[in-house]
Amino acid sequence: MFESQKKPDFSYEFFPPRRPGAKVKLERTQEKLAALKPKFFSVTFGAGGSTRELTLETVVATTAATGVETAPHISCIGFPLERIRAVLRDYQASGITRVVALRGDLPSGTTGVGELRHANELVEFIRKETGSLFYIEVAAYPEFHPQSNTAADDLRNFKRKVEAGADSAITQYFYNPDAYFRFVDSALNSGINIPIIPGIMPIINYTELMRFSDMCGAEIPRWIVGRLRDFGDDRASIRAFGIDVTTELCRRLLDQGVPGLHFYTMNQYEASEAIWHNLGMGDRETGIDGGNSVDG
Ligand code: FAD
């Protein structure tokens, strides 16, 4: 399925912190994850414009502090074209050359979708405005985007983003690797040739996981929900189980030669770091990790 046998690229996603305490915590997280020599970091962009200045601020601070290339996300829904152009200009002026381009979601009760209604239009706009300056990542959905009528529609819409000039894709998170493998096969069969990097959400918190998954349409297998529910308030057990399950998922993906793994960190390093060690990535880096397993 995957042709390249090169070492997989790891990348880590953060959201911009709003309070000073959260900022300090994120700095610690980034320092820890930078030590794993990731390919890049990325920073989300709030739908409806809530954090667009904070995104750039966080990206610039992260690159300066860690030396790791850091990609801002950019979303288009609800923004006038002029505003998107200004954000791109700011990114360009800050020396940024990688972006994650998304449609975004309108906060409930908001009206006015803006001029660009879908991510393929945003990618097209970025290419028109800035040529090949940016390496553009887009989103992909192995379990299909919740608003798409059919899986085939969603795949066609994914292809539009690729044809508009996307270089690579990061998937919504999933816990069933077969959904991802089948999605990649369908993409290849429909002529999509860009890398499709699995998005990985380490399981840290039961309530949050259920809330996010409800919103984004990611399926949590029944057996995982049952086990998590049984743990109740026992956070240590949830964490150990979550690291175990997510490590196994990553192992299956890496065994099939995926080009990389992108972690939704929720601004926490512990689970992502433990998974990296469990996968033996330390051995590959230095040859001295001795295969020690970190299981929580
Ligand atoms: P699109 O590709 O536009 O797809 C959205 C829906 O419209 C799909 O159902 C698709 O099938 C359909 N569609 C697409 N193009 C067309 C077309 N031309 N005509 C008709 N239908 C079409 N959200 C944020 O607000 N900020 C972030 O920083 C952020 N980061 C993310 C990072 C990743 C890796 C992922 C996977 C998601 C992220 N999201 C973020 C969430 C994302 O904005 C939502 O999932 C959103 O609902 C869809 O965005 P998209 O870019 O996939 O949209």
C-alpha cells in the first residue's frame, strides 16, 4: 500500500493557550516533544476568528523556542476574503512556509459563511495568492466527514483539495486502522497520490474524548468506551489503558509503512512521549534506548 520505506515523520499539534498558566504548560510540552525531533509542530486556528492572532503568536514563539518548524492552521468559513489575504500576508512576513488549510466550522448561531465555502476553495486561493510558497496540508476523513452525504462524495471532495494544490493530508483521528487502510486504498484508486498521514488522538480523558468524537464524527469502538467507563474516576488507569491502546494502533499503522503520524496532543506531552518510546522510536534515533517500554 505504501511505497516509501523511509523513517516515518512524527508531528504534534497544539492549540493556542489563552491564560498565562496554560502558556507555561504548553512551553514545557513543546520542549519535551521537540526532544523527539519531530518533522513539524502545528497550531490550530479558531473557527469564527477567536484565536487567529494567538495562532500566529504561538507559532512564532514555538519556532523561536524549539527550532522546530511550526505550521499555523488557517480556516476560511466565516471570514471575508480580505481577512484571509491579510492572515496569509502575516504568515508570509513571519517566514512561515507550511500551513494546514481547513474550512473550519461556524460556531452555532453564526450567520454569513464568507466567500470561501470549502477547503478546496481555500487551497485554490492560497495557491493563487502565494504560488508555491507554502507546503499545504489539508484534512482527510477515513470515517467520512459528518456532513457528507456519502463516502464517495467525501472522497470526491477530498480529491478537489488535492487538485487545488494540497501537498499532503492529515486525517481526523480514528481507532480502527482498517478504516484508514481502506480510505488510503480508495484514495489511490481514485488517483490521489499525496501522503495521507494518520491523525492520532492519545486517549487521556474519557469525557473529553466522547465530547470531541461526538462533534467530529470519529467512532470510538464499543469495547474502548466500555473499558473507559468502567475505570470511572481512576485517571491513572484511563491513562495507562489509553497509552496502551493508542500505542497498539500506531504500531499497526507503522507496520504497514505509513509515511508518518500526527498527534493531537491537547497541549499535553506525557501520552505522546510515552507512545513514542513504546514504539521504540528512541532506539531508532540513538540506538541506546534498549527497547525500554513506557506504559504510563
Ligand atoms: P472541507 O474539505 O471543506 O469539507 C467539509 C465538508 O464539505 C465535507 O463534508 C466535504 O465532503 C464537503 N465538501 C468539501 N468540498 C466541497 C465542495 N467543493 N462542494 C460541496 N461539498 C464539499 N478546525 C478549526 O476550526 N481549526 C483548526 O485549526 C482545525 N484543525 C484541524 C486539523 C485537522 C488535521 C483536521 C482533520 C481537522 C481540523 N479542524 C480544524 C476541523 C475542521 O475544520 C472540520 O472538520 C470541518 O468541519 C471541515 O474542515 P475541512 O477542511 O475538512 O472542510
